[in-house]
Amino acid sequence: MLLLVEVSDTTSRYDREIKLPLYARHGIAEVWLIDLDQNLVHLLRRPQDGRYTEVSVTARPGIARPDSLPDLAVDLSPLLPAA
């Protein structure tokens, strides 16, 4: 799997602490976690040794481009309330 997008509204802590390490351990190349509970977007890339080595977290996500599909641009900003 090249990209997994997960939207979390009430299970964000579980998703971050349990599921993300599982995804990394199983080699999911990139995960976008849309955390509606905290109004944050987590972009995680490059899994290694059960964790993601490139992590960014923002309340203002803007345009995201998956590493595996560099010609694709996805505007994530409408997913969170305006700051």
C-alpha cells in the first residue's frame, strides 16, 4: 500500500498510539491521519523500524502531495475548521 488516509473523530489517541506503529511496522509507505478530535492533520512518511521517520502535524494542512503520486495535489484545508 502506498498511501493510507484515515479520518479519526473519537479514536485519535488510539489511532496515533496503536494503529500508526502497526502501519509503519507493516510497511505502509505513507499515512495521512485527519484528526477531527484535535483539528490536526498528521502526515507520516518513510516507515523504518516500526515508526515513521518523517512526521509533520499541522492545523493548517493546505495542499498535500503523496510521495508515490507526486503529480497529485490534494487540498486538505477544507477538512478542518478555519483557525
